[in-house]
Amino acid sequence: MLDSLKKALTERALNAEMDHHLATGEGAGNTRNGYGRKTVMTETGKLEIDVPRDRQSSFDPQLIAKYQRRFPGFDEKIVSMYARGMSTREITGHLRDLYGIDVSPDLISTVTDAVLDEVATWQQRPLDPVYPLVFFDAIRVKIRDEGMVRNKAIHIALGVRADGTKEVLGLWLEQNEGAKFWLRVMNELRNRGVEDILLAVVDGLKGFPDAITAVFPEAIVQTCIVHLLRNSMDFVSWKDRKGLATALKEIYRATDADAAEKALTAFEASPWGQRYPAIGQNWRRAWGEVIPFFAFPDDVRRIIYTTNAIEA
């Protein structure tokens, strides 16, 4: 899903490398000579990139060497650089990690400028007026912060058009993901041209539904069933998880909202519900964002059951 972003940023960096090469003494009198196609293996699979060539064949890319076929540590660094909230220092740190210690500060500066331009263009691009379906989720990435490598969440909005095609609408790096942050995200989507979201699938964070409907009042907000199940398991001992997961299926596999609520009531009265009352309470609190799920046919339910469409 994120391959197009990885490809665009990698190719922008390689073109910046070529500009730097041609501007130095080594590239004097040399010119560009089109592109060559190269396939590299990243953590998530194959990625085809167009590598710039020069007339004298003296250009030796530093980001991806001529005979390099594997690119470890690549995916999350490239993707995280697109996130709004990444500082120039953090982006430069990522590029230094990718390039290694043997490249000149001038090259890193040239590539950083090109990457910042690519990222700004992507972040500010106009979006479609209507998305029938938008998934809001987060991915965990390692980011160098003040000399330390820390795990941070990058929040992602994935839009699905009426023809089924998917588009990453935005990426955001934010420590405090409260209602104010999500309201800012919704207003950004609105300012970039989104007029309506028909169905938003979210991970159940407090204040998230209100932030969505404040900007898109007609949107239906659906809690991700998988997140709700995972949260339920937080209350449960390991030996009980399989049995409890089976019991909860009666709720989210119900034919309609009325049947689902009856199943929830039955669960609360069951031995499982009595042993773990916090689970029933958790589902009750989220119920307003659970019940839209039951208005859809099975083929749509399978799509909106989880926010993990980003991994699909």
C-alpha cells in the first residue's frame, strides 16, 4: 500500500544524488542519460525503482549501490519521512542512517533538501471531494530522537474510492493523540478538498468519533472490531483467551444490531461475562460505534472489520 511513497522518495533522493554528482568536479562535462530500472528487496517485498544514469557512466549511487539487491531498514525510515510532524533534524538523521557514515555532509544536505520538497508536495496535494470509506490507523516505526532510537506511532488515513482504489491521504507523527490532534487532522483533510466521508473506521480512541463528526457531520463512525477484541483480551488471562474469543464471536457475527445486543447481554450474564465484567462494559461504552457494522452485508463487513487494510 505504501510502495508508491517509498518509490517516489527513493527516486527523488537518487536524482538529488545525481545533481550533486554532476555539480562536483568528478561530474564536470558530464550530463544525464535517462534511467535504468532496478529491483530491490525491502522488508515488505520487491520494489522497482528508476535509477538515473549519466553519459560517462561515472555515477555510483550511494543510497542503493549498483550491485545492491537488499535494502534492510528501509521501509519504516522512508515512510516515516512523509509524516507531518517529522522535523528536518529527524529527516536528516534518517538519511544519515540510510546512507551510512562515508558520505559527505554536502550530499546529505542536497538529498535532505530534495526529500523535504518531495514530502511537502505530497503532504499538501489536493484530495478527492468524497471518500466512501476511510480507515484511520497507526503503524509503529523506529525514529532517532536526540541520539536515541525510539518506537513512535505514525498515524495514517487510508481512503477508499468508489471504484475500490486506495490512497494514503496523510501520515502524522504525534505524541499526544487526543481529540485536539484528530480535530486538526480532520480539518487538514477538509482544507485539502475532502467534503465528505461516508464511513470512517477507527481504532476506538477516546474523542476520535467526535473529532470526525465535528468536521464531517454526515460521516458514520465504525469502531474497528479487531481493536475492540484486542482490548477485550487485555482483561483476560492467557489460558482463557481462546474460549473467550469464541464467546465474543456470537456478538460480532450476529445477523443484525438487535441480535448483537441480545448476544452481548447473554455474554454479560454468562460465566465468561461474570468472570470478566470489564469486557462487557468495554463493549457497552463503544456500542454506538459498533452497531453500524450490522447494517452492512457480509462482504462489506469483511472489509470494515479491521483497520488493517493498510497491510492488505
